[in-house]
Amino acid sequence: MFQKILIANRGEIAMRVIRACRLLGIRSVAIHSEADAAALHVRFADEAVCVGPADASKSYLNIPQIIAAAEVTGADAIHPGYGFLSENAKFAELCKKCRLTFIGPSAEAMRTWGDKVSARAVAKRFGIPLLSGTDVLKSAADAAEQAERVGYPVIMKASGGGGGRGMRIVRHAGEVQRSFDLATQEAMSGFKNPDVYLERYVESPRHIEFQVLADQHGGVWTLGERECSLQRRHQKVMEESPSPAMDNEKRARMGEIIRSAILETGYTGLGTLEFLMDERGELYFMEMNTRVQVEHPVTEMVTGVDLVAQQILAAAGERISLPDTRPWSFRGHAIECRVNAEDPRTFAPWPGLITEYHSPGGVGVRVDSGVYGGFRVPSSYDSLVAKVIAHGANRAEAIARLRCALDEFIIGGIRTNIPLHQALLRDPDVIAGNISTHTIERVVSQGF
Ligand code: MV4
């Protein structure tokens, strides 16, 4: 078992990992930038090392400094959290060379699943449903021919992209040449990989993702799904589990397909397979995230599994044992609100000093926070300051508890998007579970 883990991250997820370390009796090392010297994760970890200036490329992404910090503190593993270095296969490889365990899948698995054309090929081999689409496009002429076969509209995506970056909708044959050239250029400059592919475009999809956990002894668990359709510009705002659009039959069928794919590819650790659901309710695989996700708590609430603790145990080579995790054993409903330091109407970041802070409580309420009263939210990083998660016996109870929790949450001195969350939870369509990727836009335009 690990004696000491270095956490290569900041904010609420660094706090979440420190909590799991404490629970497991593992010492923790925080790293931080000069802008984060007074951050909560620095105060809560057993040790802390400053790795560079505010600019993330010189601190939280500074690989030599981070490896050196692990060596001087005698850490035996590195937890990357999400974002930053969490999906960097080169970093995972370097950790291994330095005899540090990277808490995540192997570098090879990160490459296989991180490249979207390669992930599509794996999904196809194991019978995970895919939209009609292509391999890497060889030329604009190839793209035109394939688009005819798939049928317009199609969407061109960068193989090295992800999370909505590097995508281009193509509605007519006349747009193919220009789209192919631009997509290829953007893929090259954005992801250092010019490869693009295309697939059928779904106009109004839901985003539904499945959580998996695998140990190094052939144990694989699928822990249900999360509904993440409430997003703005590919930034998720509110997530829930289970999805109002799923049932146990579907859940068990998808879970079994995913379980066998994960088992047979030898994938280990936590992972999330992201799907689109089309207007007819069919699910199609999009991409896999090979890390812990921001929205993991909603899965923890309905399954009762401590995902981060299990992720650490799996990386240490422990045999995982969980109670019954078949869909019929999941309990109730959980919803998460991402509380951001931003203007609730314009979405402009709103960093600054938090002058007053009171976090909510109550039955079924959980707050994962990275801030405190007196902390100055830096402008250099993403604007997430806390997550409020409510669990209930059913969706209506989760919503009721979440509303109360949001009303209690006092964050003074900065603007936050709490009013947007309150408006969303008053919206009849949100209350009915009729949500799509256009819901936030509509609620904002209606004013609140
Ligand atoms: C799509 C799509 C429509 N058709 N693929 C955005 C995130 C990335 N992982 C996949 N994304 C999309 N892929 C096809 N074939 C629409 C989106 C999309 C989207 C998906 C889920 C939630 C919000 C979205 C917002 C814009 C576009």
C-alpha cells in the first residue's frame, strides 16, 4: 500500500483526494503555485511544496518540478485529479520511469482511449454501439465520399480532440473541402495531430456517461450513468444520477457491454465512457475519459461507493471488493450543482476575495469545496469553487433538498452562478427531467 501520495492538482479535487488519503491512512503532499500559497489544499495536506508561479504551465503543469517534489518528499504515488496532467500519457510514463505510481490507467490505455479514432475502433471490436462514421479521413475527396454514405448532416472531429474541442458540423457537400481543410489545420495546431474523422450529426442529443472501475485482478464494476446534458459551451453546469432517460433494463444491458470491453482491453482504474443519446433514445459511444471526473459525487451518492478511495486501492494493486453494485441495488437520486466564481448572467469569471462564507447542510446534502472565507479566488485557474450535491429517495426529493441547500449557501465578496442554479431548479422542464443541451440558454434568455 502507498505510504504517501502527492496530489498534482488544486481546489476541490485536491481536497477530495486528501480526504480519501486520510481515510486510508496515507500521508498527503500538496503542490501549489505562488498564487495558491494560502489555498485550502495546502493547509489540509500533511506537507506542501511550491512548484512555480501562478501560470499553470509553470506550476501545475510543470512536470520536472512535480516529479522533483515527489522525490524530495518521498511520495510513492501521484494523483493527478482532473484536468492538468490527468490525461497526459507522457507524464504517466515518466512517473513510472521515476518509480512513482501514476494513479490512473497505464500510459498505453490512456493512448488507446485518448485517441478518438482508436477508441472508436476498440468500441467497435467489443460491440459498444457507435454512430455511423469513419476512420481517419485521407483527403477532402475521401471526406465527401464518406459523408454521402453516412448522410448529411455530419460532424467532423479531431481524433486528438475531446470534450467538444475540435468539432465542425458539415451540412452540405459544398462545405466539405473547406471544413476538411480547417478541421485538419485546427487539429494540427490544437492537438499536434492532423487526423480528423466524421460521423452522423445528432441535432439535439443528451449527454449520458457511464462510470467504470477496474482493479488489476480482473474485477470490473460498472456503476451506472450520469446525465450531463445541462451544459454551456461544453462546460457542465448541473449533473445527476441516474439519468431520467434511462431504465434498469437499458442500464444493465449497457453495463454488461462496457464491463466486458473494459475487462478484455485490460483497462484498470476509474474511467468514464461518454455517450450521446439521440431523439429516439439510442445510445452511441463518443469518447472515454481516463480519470476521475468533476461529477463523480452523484455516482458515489447513489451507489454508496467511495470512488476516489477505490481508485487509489486499484492503483496500489489491491483486490477491490464492493457490495452488490447491480443497477437494482442503486439507491435514490443525486444531483450536483457546480458553483463557479462567475457572473450568473454573462458567465464572465469573477475571481476575488471571499469576504463571507457559509456552507449548507441538512439530510442528504454534501458540499465539496476548495475555498473558505478570507480566501482570494485566483484568476489564473478555472472558476469552480465548490460543488453542492443533494441525494434523495427520488428525483423530486433530491431537487427539494438541493433548493434548500442553495438557499443556505452564503458566498460573499464575489459573484457566483448560484442564482442560475436556483433558476434552473424552478424551471418546469428541468423539474420534469426534460433537459437538453439548449436548456441553459433558454433559462438565461428568459431572465431570472
Ligand atoms: C456530437 C454531437 C452531435 N452529433 N457528435 C460535444 C462533446 C463531445 N464529447 C461530443 N459533443 C457532441 N458530439 C455527433 N455525432 C453533439 C455534441 C455536442 C454536445 C454533446 C453533449 C452535450 C452538449 C453538447 C453541446 C454541443 C455539441
